[in-house]
Amino acid sequence: MSEKVFDLLIINGKIVSPEGIRENYLAVKDGKIAEEGVNPEGLKATRVIDAKGKYILPGGIDDHVHFRDPGDDLTYKEDALTGSRAAAAGGITTIFDMPNVHPSCLNVKNFEFKKSIYEEKCLVNYGLYAFLVEDPELVEPLMDAGCAGFKWDMGTPDNVLPDHHRMPTNSEAAVAFQKIAARDYCITIHAEDMDLVKFYTAELQKSGRDPKDFLAHEEARPDVVELSAIARSLILSDLTGCRINITHLSSKKGLEMIVDAKRKGSKITCEVGPSWYTFSTDDYPKYGGAIRVVPAIHHPEDRDALWEGLVNGDVDMVGTDHAPHSLEEKFEKSWWDTLPGTIGVQTSLPLILDRANKGQISLERVVEVMSEKPAKVWGLYPRKGCLQVGSDADITIVDMDLEWTVTHAEMKSKTQYTPFDGFQLKGKPVMTIVMGQVAYENGEVVGKPGVGVMVNPKKEW
Amino acid sequence: MSEKVFDLLIINGKIVSPEGIRENYLAVKDGKIAEEGVNPEGLKATRVIDAKGKYILPGGIDDHVHFRDPGDDLTYKEDALTGSRAAAAGGITTIFDMPNVHPSCLNVKNFEFKKSIYEEKCLVNYGLYAFLVEDPELVEPLMDAGCAGFKWDMGTPDNVLPDHHRMPTNSEAAVAFQKIAARDYCITIHAEDMDLVKFYTAELQKSGRDPKDFLAHEEARPDVVELSAIARSLILSDLTGCRINITHLSSKKGLEMIVDAKRKGSKITCEVGPSWYTFSTDDYPKYGGAIRVVPAIHHPEDRDALWEGLVNGDVDMVGTDHAPHSLEEKFEKSWWDTLPGTIGVQTSLPLILDRANKGQISLERVVEVMSEKPAKVWGLYPRKGCLQVGSDADITIVDMDLEWTVTHAEMKSKTQYTPFDGFQLKGKPVMTIVMGQVAYENGEVVGKPGVGVMVNPKKEW
Amino acid sequence: MSEKVFDLLIINGKIVSPEGIRENYLAVKDGKIAEEGVNPEGLKATRVIDAKGKYILPGGIDDHVHFRDPGDDLTYKEDALTGSRAAAAGGITTIFDMPNVHPSCLNVKNFEFKKSIYEEKCLVNYGLYAFLVEDPELVEPLMDAGCAGFKWDMGTPDNVLPDHHRMPTNSEAAVAFQKIAARDYCITIHAEDMDLVKFYTAELQKSGRDPKDFLAHEEARPDVVELSAIARSLILSDLTGCRINITHLSSKKGLEMIVDAKRKGSKITCEVGPSWYTFSTDDYPKYGGAIRVVPAIHHPEDRDALWEGLVNGDVDMVGTDHAPHSLEEKFEKSWWDTLPGTIGVQTSLPLILDRANKGQISLERVVEVMSEKPAKVWGLYPRKGCLQVGSDADITIVDMDLEWTVTHAEMKSKTQYTPFDGFQLKGKPVMTIVMGQVAYENGEVVGKPGVGVMVNPKKEW
Amino acid sequence: MSEKVFDLLIINGKIVSPEGIRENYLAVKDGKIAEEGVNPEGLKATRVIDAKGKYILPGGIDDHVHFRDPGDDLTYKEDALTGSRAAAAGGITTIFDMPNVHPSCLNVKNFEFKKSIYEEKCLVNYGLYAFLVEDPELVEPLMDAGCAGFKWDMGTPDNVLPDHHRMPTNSEAAVAFQKIAARDYCITIHAEDMDLVKFYTAELQKSGRDPKDFLAHEEARPDVVELSAIARSLILSDLTGCRINITHLSSKKGLEMIVDAKRKGSKITCEVGPSWYTFSTDDYPKYGGAIRVVPAIHHPEDRDALWEGLVNGDVDMVGTDHAPHSLEEKFEKSWWDTLPGTIGVQTSLPLILDRANKGQISLERVVEVMSEKPAKVWGLYPRKGCLQVGSDADITIVDMDLEWTVTHAEMKSKTQYTPFDGFQLKGKPVMTIVMGQVAYENGEVVGKPGVGVMVNPKKEW
Ligand SMILES: [Zn+2]
Ligand SMILES: [Zn+2]
Ligand SMILES: [Zn+2]
Ligand SMILES: [Zn+2]
Ligand SMILES: [Zn+2]
Ligand SMILES: [Zn+2]
Ligand SMILES: [Zn+2]
Ligand SMILES: [Zn+2]
């Protein structure tokens, strides 16, 4: 009998799952969790990690990032390498990148091109969304090619899309939904009725509203903008049985509409970002364009309802909408011209760990919203999203006692400005492991490009 | 003291209101109900009507008819005279005519032209809808001019409208809704998502579906078509506080959506037509194009839910969508080309009286759905919709014991074909009084054009 | 032809109904409303009342009073004469007296005795409740004898009842409910779980709570006391189909339970008294035993929810629980010994008129909760509860502009102490007419004992 | 380094959890799961079990059995040894025994006596319920002594209890609930309003109903009997925050009431037994007294709703109410005298495995309702109810392909009669392991008395 030698052996840590916390060792071999046990005595491993006093979480999954790659006119903001370094530093082992890159990720050729870039540059695992556009015939080849799911960006103007592609009508969408439902993929939806946005914006501009008063940004996109889009997508989901996910949910009423729909059996989930559960209209005077995101950050009661939903289960998961822009794009412009978005993939897990430390949410629930639920929604579970024997060895080790302050300088993104700069937090990832290989440790990103694998419901990685 | 002489004195009848049935005399003077009393002894009147054994109802209000006037290319189907004769013969004393005439009723000039025709030709009272189109600036002048309310015909293709007018976007509609809400008018909504209709129709045509199989008509407009449109209009209503009415509601799920919205405080009402509460997919083989109406007549469970809603109060009122076409337009064409609609204003009250006779609905509730609620929704109450002293003398006397058979020949419309031909009914209006003048009696229409007045929430008639 | 002469002719007033306000004359003959008309010219009447500037309401109905008659040991508190004088002075034309008198109104013999007293002494119309006790066989004879409905006083200790009668078990109650449902009578329920009350009281007493701290009264009867009793009665009502009315509803959660049950089709109504919609725990320090009523007056949010329910329709009607006691019984005792109850029949209508003047409720809704709905619940409508031609001439004329101050001295009850003393109100009844005869006018009770008739669902008066 | 030798090594099986199915080995040491891994190569164990083709489940937990021990007048029906042999043969590794034994398990002395018997005789783990009676002071000492939770048997007549103990009033119960809530124990509730049962029974007997017509048993205990008791217990639970479990739920309406309460935040769970989800009123003619259980088995729609609830999550778990009686007690008597209950602990898991084989429920959900949820409700999780490394080694290995027929003869209970005799099933436990020791294997019970440990929320075993 030959002797077993594991690649990694993690001992003395507290393993967290939604079901509870257990103290066992984990042994990793060939990129997978090979063993869990009470007594590590006698085990051999290339590297033994003593996680004494630390918590061991399934690696975070952020299902909404913009790493801006490919795109000659975009990659000054971020690319797959810098973005994935930020992810690794934030304890995120899998990201889902949005399709609004150049060329747009809306057909197989463009998808393959994007995929080749991620294969080469990405430190962490990646799912690549395909764009849902007017032509339902595009949908099946993209699933065959390995897309992770679809993005219906109701906020995209048609002129952004190449080759005369445009947003779908209801009937076009319905056909696409049917095909997607048939394979149990999910569609993530940016829910804004842009016609209403255009209207409110024009009204505010006409009224001569100060271009630097970012409260106007919220007034230009009140919650009904979101409600209208959710109502539309629910009709199509109910009609076709296709699963939909409302990404970056922003309003209390939107959440109520979703909770109601869930009760009636609609196949809908929703996701909230740290920007939306942290900030509110109270913060526009201080932050201005820095927190111009879309849908807009709304009122304190919206912010509180979204957080409450994360805690009580009404909100399914966290996704950041990590969307880097240059400082000029964020700070030199009016409330209507400032490019929407902010970075977030590196701070997402620390922010919620801090809240766990404050007793606002349990660590078990943190694992649910950061890992398990995204893995389930996107068809990766149980290979991703949990720490079972046999699962991929995507592991984040966190020190819940570490007190630190978020700074721009610490951000690994090309765009280092973060609205969370100065936040004093307790709890931080201290090691990130992707597919069994250490990607981040001792404050340094040590992972290598190409380690991450592409994920999708076909589970062919 | 000079002696009082009434114009009409109706004695010995049973006066029906939603609150109950009472046996008093009614005296009419100058177009109004001047007196109600226990003992008519000693009263003088130009005409005394002995309603012994009969029921006295507030005149019926049908808030959805197409009298096709004006319109050189339309009036071969119906005109204000023939349509209003049919109304009088059916116990309907007030009709609301739809704006899709020629010229379209979408600006003050066209409205005034249409009004002049009704002043001249109409036997019964009339409300004239204005078309809701893309330009919100049209809305206020139309209310000033006396429109009864607005029609948003989500089923109208843009090319039907003159002068490059078109259907509104959400933001255009929102502005119009606000203006309409400010004066507490109501918008009646033809709720169909035409994009979905186009899609299903094309699919069915592509599949080579038999042009004479009218079941395909229903398949081309399944209930989701209605749900999508109701969801859209609810968003706008909730946003603006504007009252909306879903006309010719056709589906069980649509009704559920409305009931739900009512519970949450939405300002929505709905209305069902006899075609939809009588027929179902079971009847297409027999009737074919004759029951091609839009939205489509759906399944037996839809039909039953609509009727049940009428009985239990979830449905607010009855409106017929009386929509005459020539025989050729109804019977010579495919399920997609057959012009949608059927006559109904003359049979609406008899059909529901028959159901009252069968114990399926109370006479009190009949008065509610046929008179009181439409009067309230459209801002006419209590001048219309009830038989209070001081109200307009719009009165329908019905013989609940009269057994008869509906025939095409008896229809007063230009288009005499009715799908209810052959129905054996018990209960029928025997006298219709409009503004204190007898319009129908002994099977004959005796009213004179010009007696009807124009009604609207301004109550300036 | 002989000449008609009416008994009363009321002209120039504004007649209020739930459906609106109309300006017509009313003519009264032989105790009934004989005529309503636009033009009173030429009419003859024994007395003409000019109600210029006044509102004409259907007489108020208070379905919960204790006139303490008969009862040698009770009538020092009130009797049918003094109680009904107070009613007349308050614009109340029909009262429902509770059965906890001596002898208890729980069998036909006792009922007949009580009836004979009311026939002799009562100025206004009266319904007499029968006690629901353990023996279901008592129920039918009492309906035959003319009881107005039943009272299940879940708060009555068994030892109050004579002849070993006691409160019913669920099964005994179920049989009674069935018999009562078969004749569509209603049961009014004092909803308190006395076992819970006993427990909380004992706890508070044990804790040495100050006998004069009346906040303890509320703590001894928290809302769950009511919830438990409502839940119990709903089960029995749902089981048997018997209508129940929760009298003197006291809590927000109780109201929520009832609203929920209504939505599911339960045959339940509820009623709130002025004490409960006016006072709250904030008022115990000032009023002490004066507002010791049962169920207890609860917190400000309960008070507000009850009032809001009266306005929005969730609460069906107003009933006072007019329950006089001597000053000593109200003020010399501890929070547990103070006799529960306060007078209210004379101030009920003025208090709500004042709120109508403040725009907190419409006059139409006032008529609904004070007259129409009680008449419907107790099977008197439309002979009572409305001003239709043919209805009984129970009429209250109110001056909405009259400003006045409530004083003990003005109370017509034997017990003149009222917690509303000092309240400055706008709006007051200035004339009360019972069965066509003036009972109250110019601040004086002028009605005669014996004018009131006994009312019940048999409508045999 | 000394060599690790496990007690058991289970290889090649499919481990089932609510989250999915995984194929790993499990290693057991000292009564616990010591290791889970992908590759068992090189591991040493006293015994290696090859589970090729088999499924490995966390051992079943049956939270409602009557093993009739102690009790000189009871143990002819069953005892802790025979009962636990049946459990082991049925794949059940933990049972909760009911307190209605002799002496009654209502104080510490009696509890200790019962505990000593189970320590000596029980093959499987056991939780021992304490009786909830009138004296709240009994509650805390019983939790200190190690009871698993409380049973409120609303169906117990007072005369069954010794020493003048009796069922609690609401206020007594409320105090007990508070004390139990403070330690987060749960109360399981037999929900029947016995007053209603007595009434219906008497009515049916009076009517001369055939003593052998067991349909009368259902008529004597219609669903309202259950509703009344659930409503009562919900009030107390909501008041005190104490968790309650409705055991042997029997009706669709009861389930609806519970689902409703859960939505509103009530701390209520419910449990259904195989008798209730298998049989209905259709089966009384065939089975008679054999399926006389309490609450009664109701109509097919109740049966179907209960099963549907088990599948969709509305019902939390399965519990059998294993309640053995002699043949004479089951078959020689009338519908009112037949002792209620039937055996079930041995057939519970096989019956639901068969349904999983038929695709009616997933194996994952089977684990949830048979193991995980009972462990959570009763505070045993994650030591019991799952197969995590570190959990107790309570393991059931099932062969999902094994086809067999249930027979009386195969039952290990003293009372061998089972209504499931003749049922042809596919799927059966083939090995049961309790605390790391094999208790059942190859159709033989091989476990030894005393292996089972006593369980409770204190987790002190
Ligand atoms: Zn977006
Ligand atoms: Zn985005
Ligand atoms: Zn239409
Ligand atoms: Zn139409
Ligand atoms: Zn009371
Ligand atoms: Zn009272
Ligand atoms: Zn039981
Ligand atoms: Zn039991």
C-alpha cells in the first residue's frame, strides 16, 4: 500500500456551514476536499495550515462583477488579472463577469474570445454571463459554449450593442426564457424601466437641478423604476417557468414584490450589494458621485429593509456589482454623467464579517448568502458553495478578531477608490485558496493566473 | 297654492337598490325623480304608470360600447341613433362610447365634432371617452371639453392613429395619469400586451394552423397577454394614484391579480362583459368568428371565475364592449382576420336578469353591477346609478316573469347578428325612461334623438 | 278625494346616507317615512320642521347598553326610563340592552318580565339580548319570544347566574350556535379569556401593586386575553356558520385577527366604543377608575388602530357599553374592585360628529357605523338604519355648527359622571324622533315612555 | 506515531443529506463519525462495510412512540426492549417516548424511574417526554433531570393522571410555556378539543350508530376538533414565545392554520404520521378498528394535503405515534371503545423510501423529515440528524432496490398487527448503526440493550 500525501491539511479551524460550525481538519488533494476528520494524527501533507482560532468558510462567490475585460477602451479601468487579484484578496474564489465588454458577450465567437482571456489571466474561478438580446436563437449555442447564465440588462440602451442588436421585446424574451428554462439556467436581471428614468431625468434637468447635487440621481430613479421592471420580468418568468434573479435590488417595495411572488411560487431570487445595504440618501452629500450606482441607492428605510432581508432570508444573496471607473469618470461630472458603479469585490466579505462580529448576522447565514446560495442559483452546488468532502477546494480562512481599516491603498483593483475607505472593520480573510492552491496569504496575492476554472451549470470543469 | 302636476307617476312597483327592495311610488318632474312616497293618493301626473308586479331599476349603464359614430367608413356597422335604440330596448339609459372613431377622439376638435353628433342623434345619455395617446398635454383640454374619462387601448396599433399619434410610453403615460388623477377621472384599460399577441399569432400561423379553427384565436392571446398589461398599468396607477378600470377582463389570473392589488390599496376596478361570463373555449367550435372578441374568451374556469367575481363583488361591474361588424367581417375570415367584437348592449341586462331569476345573483347585486358601480367609477353618482329623490329620472322597469327567446331579428342594431340568438330567457325590460321621458315601451323604441345628455364627472348636464 | 295630512314634514335639511347627502323633504305618517320629495309645496302636515342648515340622520343605534332594569339591587344605577332619556338626548333611537339584570335574561319567563318593563318605561326602541348559557335548549324559545340576539359574556363568572346556570363549554356552545345560525340571528361576544385575567390579576396582586395604580388594570388584561377569546369564538362560528359580533373590541391585534378572518370568509363583525377609541394607557393616571372598563383600554397604538378601523371599514360599528355605576363603585376602590364600565349612550353620537367636523371621518361613514351597519347586523334593516320611504321614522337632526362642552350635569342618566366631561365638541343632535314622535328637542327630553317598540330580526313591531 | 484504527469503515455508499448525495467513505470511532473522505485507501478499521449500491442515511428519529414502559398494566403491549428492537429493524436510531406510562412521567421521581428502565433495556437512543400538567413548578426540575421536551396531551382525561393532577388551564399553561421557552425546549401537542369530541360522540351514540361502523369514529372527531386545539395552543405560544409542535397533524385545515401562523412568525412546527398520510375515510370499511387512531384519519383531501405538505416543506417531519395494543383491544370493540393507536416505528422509514422510489419525494427530503428536522426541533442537531464528521454515529444503510412485502410476522413489536400488512414496498433499511455499534443487520436485530443513550437539548450524552 502506497502512502497517501495530501496537498494541504488545514487543522484546528472552525468550519462554517449554514447548518452550523464544526471543528475538524480538512485535507485537500488534487484541487478537491479529500477528507474531513476529527483526528489528523498521522496524516501527511505537503503543507499543513494551522487555523487555530480562525474560521474556515467556503470561498465567497460574487455573481456580479465587471472586470472590463476584454475591451481596449475599457481595460484601463480593470482587467481579469487585477480584478481577480482583488477578489482573491477579498476572500472571493469565484466571480461572475458581466457581458458588457468589447466585443459584447452576446454570441459564441465573442464568448470564446472572452473565455480565452480569462483562462489566461484569471486567478479565481469565473462564470461568464451571456447578454440576453433580441435574438432567441443566440441562447442555446451560448449555453453549449459554457456560459454561466444570462444577463438581461434592462438598463442598457440599444446603441451600446453592436451589429444592430437590441434589447428584446416581451415576445422575444419569452422565447429565450423558454429555452433557458428548458436547461434550468437562470437569468440575472438589472431591473430598471429606462423609459421612466429618461423621463424623470429630463424633468430634473429641465428644473435646473444643480449638476453636483447627487440626491437628484436618486430622484431620477425612484423605486417605481425598479418595480416596473420587476413586474415585467415576473410576468415572463411565470409564463415560461424560467428562473430569474433580480441583481442589485435597491428598494423596499421591490423586495416586497419579490417576497410576494415567492409565496405564490414564482421562480425568483434576489441579491443585494454592500453599497445598497450600507448607504442611503443620507450619504449623497458626503459621497456624491462615488456612490452613484444604478439602480440608485435609495432611502434609509430601503437600505434597512434590504439588510433585514439579507438577515431573515428574504434576500437570497450578496453580489457587489463591482464596476470600476477612473477617478475622473466618477468625480468630474454631473449626477447624470458620472459613470455608475464602484469597486466592491475585495470589501464584500469583510464588510459582512464585521456585521457578524457586531451580532447583526450569524456566520452561518454569512456562508449562505456569500457562498451556498449563489452556488445553488447558478447551478454550481455542491461542487462550489460548500465544504463537503468531494467539493472543489475553494476555501477562505478568516480571522474574526482582526481589526483593521479599509483604505484606498489596500485595494488591488486598478481603480483603487472605494467608498468604504476609512471604515473600521473587525474580521478579515487571511488566506484564500482556489482549487486547492493558495491565492492570497499574509496580505499578499500569491495566486497565479490560470488557476481559476470556468464554471457553469454543466459542471464540466 | 298652485297645484303640483308630475310628469310621470310610477306606482305599485318594487324599487330595487343594492340595499334592498321597497314598494313605493316614484314621481318624476322635469327629468328628475321628484318624489318617493308610500301613498300616491291625491297625486296628479301627466302619465301614471302602473308597475304592478314589475321591478323598477335605476337605468342600466354600459360603460363600453362602440357606436361607430362618427366615421364614414364605420357607420355602416352602427351609428349613434341605431346604437342608442338598441340601448333603450335593452334597458340601458347611459352608454360610454369608445374613441376609436373617425376622426379619432383624441383632441378637443375631434371631441367636439363627436359630441355634436351625439347631441343630435342619441336617444340615451352618453359619456364620450377620450383616447389616451402619447401626448400628455392633450389630457386637460379634453377634460375641460367634457370627456367622460380616458381609454388606454393597449391593443391599438399605432398606425390606426392619425397625425403620427401613437400609444404612450410608460413615462408619457405617467404624466397623463398624474393629470387625470388630479381631477379624479378614471382611465379604462384594454389590457393586452400586443407584442405577446403578435408573437403567439405568428407562431400559430407558422405552424399552419387551420384559419377556420377559432380555438387558435384563444391560443394566440393566452391569459398572460392580459396579465402583462395589467401589471404594467398597475405600476403606473400605484405611482400616480390614478384610478384605472380594467375593461372586458377575461381571465381568472387577471382577476386574482386585481383582487390582490385591491387588498394592497391600489385604485383599480374591473368590468366583465356577458360574452366573457357566458362563453368559453367550449364554444368556439359552434360559434367560430361570432365570438372572436379581444381579449379572447378563455377557458371554462376563467368564465366561471369571472361570473363568480361578479356575484361576490371582486368584479365591479358589467360592460359589454358592444362592437358591431358586418356579417362578412365576422364570418368570412380567418381567426386572425375576423374583426373582433360582437353586439351586446341590448342583451346585457336581460341576460343577467335571467341569471337573477335562476337564483345565481340577487336583483340587488344586479343593480349594483349594472348601474350603481359604473355611475360611481365614472363620477356620475348619485345623479345617475340610483333612484333617489333628486336623481335623474333614468329608470328601467322590468318584468321578471316574462319568458322570451333572443333572436337576431329583435336586435335594434344595424348589425343584428347576436351570439345569444336562441337563448331562452326569463326577465326583460318592458319600459325604459331616459331623463324622465319614455324611450322604450311595449317592445317599441319610442324615444326621440336628442333626449340623452352628455355625462361626465363635472356633472354639468 | 280626501286630503292627505302628514304627521311631520321636515324640510330644507341635508339627508345623510352612506351613499351621500341629498337635500329633499321628508314626510312622516303613522310612525313611518311616508314620502321623500324635492318640492314640499302644497303638502300639509301637523307639524313642519324647518331643518335649514341641519343634517338629517337615521336615528343612532347603540347595540350595547346596560340600563340595569329590572333589578332591585341595580336600578339605583340606571333604569329603562332614565337610560332611554339619555339615549334620546344623544340622538340614539334604538338601544340593545344586555341580559345581566335581575332576574337574568336567560329564559322566556325572565325575558317576558324584562320586556314588560321596557314596554312601560322606554322612550326609545329597544332590542333585548338573551344570555347564552350552557343549555342550548333555551335558545329557540327565546328567539320565539322576541329576543334581539344573544350575548355570550365570556367574562361572566358562573356564580353570577341563577339556578346553577353556567357558561357553555365549546360543545354546548356549538349546539346553540347551530340553532341560532339556522335563523340567522347574531351573537355578540364579550371576548375575554377570564382564566388568563385571573392569572395576571393574581400575579399583580402578589407583586404588591398599588391598588390605586390603574395601569395595573391594563396589565391584568393584556391583549392576549382578548385574542384567546376571539380565537375560540371564531372556531365555533366557522364550524356552525353562525354570525358573531365582537363587542367592545379593544386591541390592534384583535382587529388584525378579525380582518384576517373576514378575508377568509368568517361571519364575524366587530364594534368599538368611544371609550376605547378615545382613551389609552396614557389616560389612566388622570382618570383612574373612571376609565376602568372591560376589556381594558390598551395602548395608544391600539386606540389608533381601532379608530383607523372605524374610518376604513375594518371595524363595523360603534356600540358604547353604556354601563352606569355609582360614584362610590367607580372611585372608592382598587383597580381590581372598581366596577367596570362608564356611561356613554348620550355622548356617542356627539363625539363622532365632532370628529367628522375635524375631517377625521365622513358624515356618510358616521351614518354607516352608527345606524346602517348595526341595523344590518341585528336584522332590522331597512326598517331601521336608513331613511328610506317606508322605513320607521327614527330620525336624528344634528346641528354640525353647534359648539358646546360636555358636562356631568347635562347627562340624563342616573349616574351622571362621564369621563368626557369637559370635552369641547362641535356638532350635536338637536332633535330626536322615535317612531315618528319627537323624543328630544331644544335640549329637553319630551318623549313619552312606551313610544319605543321592541325590535328583533322577526321585524314584528 | 501510533497507528489509527477505526471501529467501522463504510465505503462505496451514497451519503444522503438534505443538500444532496455524495459518494465518500465514512469512518467511525468511539461512537462518532471520525472521518469522511474521498479515498479510503490505507485506512484501518475493525470492520469494513461495503455499501456498494446502497444509500447511507443519518439514522431515523421518531419523536412520537409509546413503548408502554414502565407500567405493570401496560407492558403486555410493548416494552422498551421490544419497542427499540422494532425501531432498530426499521432504521430508527432515536425514539421519543411518551409520558403516559405508569407511573406517569410528570415529576422527577417518576422520570428517573423511567430513565433507569430505558438505560437498561433500550437498544436505540431515547428522548423521554415529560407530561405538561397543571403545575408549572414541575417544569424546571424535569428539564434539569434530562427530559427531552414536553407533551401536552389535550386529549388526556384528567382521571388518567395520579395524585389529583390534571390538564392545565390557559393561565397555568402560560406559566409553564414561559419557563420552557426560557430554555428553548419545545412542547409537542396532541391537538384535540375533547369537549367537542365528547359532544359529537354522544350525538352519534344517541343516534344509534352501529358500533362497528368506524366511519363514525371520524364523524365523532371532525377536523374542527383539531382546529380548536391548535388555535388555543397558538395563542399561548405567541404569548410566551414558546416553541410548539403539533404532533400527528390530521387535517388540511389544520395544516392551513399552521402555515398561516408560520408566515406570521409563530414558533410552530408540525408532524405527520404514516397512518395519516396513507389512509383516509375510504379505508374504514376495510380496516375498521385497526386504523382507529386519534386524531382521526380524515378524508382523502386531508390525507393528500398532509402528504403534499411533507413534500413541499409545510409539514416539518414524520412521527409515527407508534401505539401498540392487544388484538382484543383493537378488534373486539366498538368505534368508541377500541383503543386508539397502531404500531408504526418499524415501517415508517420503509414506507417513505417506497414513495421516494416512486418519485413522490426526494431522498434528500426524506432525510430532512426523518432525521434532520426532528433533530433540530428537539435540540439534538448536529450531534444527531446528520452525518457530519463529529456527529454521533447513528447511521441507517438502505437498499433502495430491495422489493419486499410487509407482514405482521416480520414486526418486532410485542403487538405484531400492522395495517400495512401486505403492502408491497421497494426500499428497506439493511443495516442500522446506533452510536457506532451495529444494531440491525441481515434482517436480525443484533444490538444490545443499553447501547442507546438518553438525548435532550442539554446534549449531555
Ligand atoms: Zn446593473
Ligand atoms: Zn453591473
Ligand atoms: Zn377593447
Ligand atoms: Zn371595445
Ligand atoms: Zn362586556
Ligand atoms: Zn357590557
Ligand atoms: Zn396523541
Ligand atoms: Zn401518541
